[in-house]
Amino acid sequence: MTTDPRDDLFRAADLAGDLLETVRGEDHHLRTPCAEWSVLDLVGHLVAVTRRVAHIGRGGLPGDLPTMASGEPAQGWGPAYRAGVAEMRTVWADDALLARTVTHPAGPMPGGAAATVYVQEFATHAGDLAVAIGRTDLLDEELAETALADSMRFVPRDRTGFPFGDPVEVPADAPAHVRLAAWLGRG
């Protein structure tokens, strides 16, 4: 884990936002690598995650907010997502937050660790969205490689208590977004 993961956090969040803004209405029904989620479900989840990341950074509990936005926001998905990322940037600008204990869905941890976990979440879901809509050309493989390295350190092979399936075998020379998805149980 890097000492200050915020640059990667916002890089991953921005990447997911760039992909989200390419989603067209006719893409909403498409299936994603996330079991049971359509593109529209994933977009709703990404909007909700931005709000949750800001909320836990302020000391809130993750269960206070939903994991998925219910219904399209009045301003639209893209603007709602960008507003959520802007709120995240404001909250996480506080350097002291990296050492402060926050309550992540996985439990209490230093803010820096939580930010690292969210790098993984945004990078993984950016890959999920890119695969679903056929835009893997927009992915940042270097960022996916960073998220994969952190994920392999923090997410054990035994997934008891983790919201991921067992690792899936893929070629060692597969793109980083494919290896990241495979490590988290997506085939």
C-alpha cells in the first residue's frame, strides 16, 4: 500500500466516471461481470459508492447509506457521479484522515487503508463497466496493476467473510484489468 493512496483513489474514481459518461440508454440492460448486475445497476452502485466514501471519511457508518442509488438522480447519472467524486475530494483532502480510524464496510481501519480498498473498488468496477459496454480501450492498466497488487496483499485466497468469489485462473500475461477481476472471482 502506498503511504498516501488518494491520488490513486481519485484516478480510479475519475476513470470510472469517464466510463460512466460513455454509457448510453441502450447499454443499461447489458450484463456486467458483477454477478446479477446490469450496467444500470453498476452505475447506480458507483454513484452510491462516491457518497459512501465521503460519508465514512466524515466519520459516518457505511450502513447509513445504501450501496446502490435508487432511481436515476434528477441531474442524471454522470453529474450525480461527478458531484459525489467532488464531495469525496473535499472530505479526503484532510491529511489527518489517512491515519484516523474510519469504519469501512470491512470494519474499522485507518483512512489510508480504506482509501486503498476503494482504489480497488473503483478500478475493478471501471473494468466491469468497460467490459460490459465494450470500452476496455479506455482502461488504465497501470492503475489496475496497482489495484491488483494491493488486492493480492489484502484479499486472501480463502474468501470466508469477503464479498468475492474464489480466484479464477487466467493467463499470467492477461491485461491487468482481467487479472484483477479474476483475483476477485470474476470469470
